[in-house]
Amino acid sequence: MDFKGRQELVMNCEDSILKLRAKFIDDGIKFCRQLTFIVPHDQVKICLENIFDTLLIQTPNAQQLQDDLNNLIPKSNAKDELVNFLLLNLILRFSRSCDNSAFVGYFVNAVSRMKEILYNSKDNQETAVKTMIDTGMFFYEDPINTFTRMKNAKAKPEFLNLYDGLNIKYEAEILEVKEDSVVFRVDMMQILAMKQDGKGFILPNSFFSKPLCADIVNYNIVNKGVTLSNFLRNTSMYAYKRKFQRILPNRFTKIFIKGKQGNLEGSLYDISEGGISVLSSQTTNFQHGEEVEANFDILMEPDKSKSVSLKLKLVTELAYKGYIRYCLELTKDDETIKDFTQRRIKETLDELRSRINLYE
């Protein structure tokens, strides 16, 4: 009984999966200690080791696994609780350690197959869990319940939104947890950044292992409150991991890039002390890590521009709104770029503060 993605997991994720083995066994032993009947420690360990070690095997000994588990825990209710607890937590731990949604989906296939083996039947767990993963609704508990616990603990979630590319953060206060939404108190700077982003983004913390994004229901400018709903896990939010603040240029900036196997023309999309990204309709044969040269003019002051020539290496290229976005990293620090980004950060914050004054 094979499953889709088994070979991909073996080739790409076997080491990271093996790291989950000890915790899987330890969780099972602790769970069995809570049962009302005696379960031999060594027998538990051997049974769980066999279950885990069979996850990626192409043709497991299904009958042996079933017999071992039934002999270990004959009571069906206790067995159900143990299996559901272990397998769900196994998926959660793997999903926290792997940002590749395809591999997470394959791992769900492996775990779903294991449950079918242990119960000698098929169920809809695979479909249900896949749906949760695809929609981002994969949490230890409903986010609304988690926010209730956070409010009781007086914990403050930290928001992160982008305003013209600039990271805007704020530790919010949870004012009210409703049936399907949560009301937060934030400052005006965060509200304006949220309005530009069109979503509310919350950083990982001790309650949430992954960033969250949510729909904005409404704002209350007077009370500086925002109501969010439809909380989803966001695996593609990388802004909080950035080493440098990124900022948009202060005007349309044409840029020319020269590589070993070709050239391209585009426009500067954003810039930081660590590098730039460029939008272009042109494709090239640039290789990952290849060193290229970029030439463009930047506006340092309203009436003063400066020509810049940078040595960069290609990090990645992405499809973006009908264009290709080339992400490039500086090979060494550049004082002109550092000066420009610091000026633009200040200008953007000044602009944001001036907008806040309109509401006060």
C-alpha cells in the first residue's frame, strides 16, 4: 500500500522526519501513563518505534502493526485517543519544521495511510487534513479559542504590516473575542499600514507557531480598534525574517543589469541595505548565485541624483503581476545605498505620521 509523495519524502525529508521520532515515542509513553490500566513501558516503546519506522516504508506489515497495537491497548476508545493524539501532533510538528506545502501534503498522505493500516480501514482524514493545510486552517486549536487564552493571559500579539514596503510593527491589546472575530487595539500607524496591505498580519509567538493573516472587518479610528476575522496560517510571510528594512524607491527608476550570459532592462521595485529587487518583462539565463552588475540613477535629494553601479548576486526570481521579479543581494556593503535607504525610511515614516495627523 504505497502513497503519493513517498519517494519525494524519502529523498528530501527523511532526516527531518527522523528528528521527530524521539518526541513521537515520548509523547506516546506519557499518554499511556495516564491510562487507567497498566501498559508495559517497553512494550509501548517497541510498538511506537515500529509504527514510526513504518511511515515511509513502501509495503508495511499491516497485520503485525494492528496486532501490536491491539495487544498493547485493547480498549478501542483509549486506542482511538492515542492514535489521533500521536498522528495529529506528528503532522503538526512536521508542518512547523517544513515550509514546503507539497512536502507537508505528502507527509499527510503518509500519516493517513498509517491510520488506515492501524484501523484496517479508510476514512476521510486525508481529505480533511489536506483541506485544512490548503486553506491554512491548520492549528492546534481554533484561533478564536487561542485568542481567548491569550486575552485571559493578558498576552499581546504583535502585528506586522508593510507601508510602502516598510515594516510597521505594534504589540496589540486584545479587546474582545467574539464568536468568529477578534477586536484589537492598535495605534494609527498600524491601522494605516493594514489599510494599505488589505489584511492584518500577526507574528508567531508562544501561542501560534506560524504567522497569521486575517480579513479586516472594520476599523474604529476613535478607539484605535480593528476587528479581524478568518484567521489563516500564512506560510509565505517572510517580511518578519528580513535582516534589513526594504523600502520603495521615491520615483520610477530604470535599471540595467548585465550578467555573464545576457542583459536585461527593468525597473527598481524595492531596495534595502542588503540588496534590490527588479521588475522586468524580460527573461534571461542568469543562474542562481551568479554575480551581475546593475546600473541606475537614484534621487538622493529633490534636485540631486546619483549614478550607482552595484555588484550583486541573483538570489531568486519570482512571477509577479505579469512580470518577473529578480531578487538580488549585494556582494558587499555600499554606502550610497545605505544612505539612500535610510533617507527613504525617514521620508516614508514622516509621510505616514503626516497622514496620522489628519485623523487627530
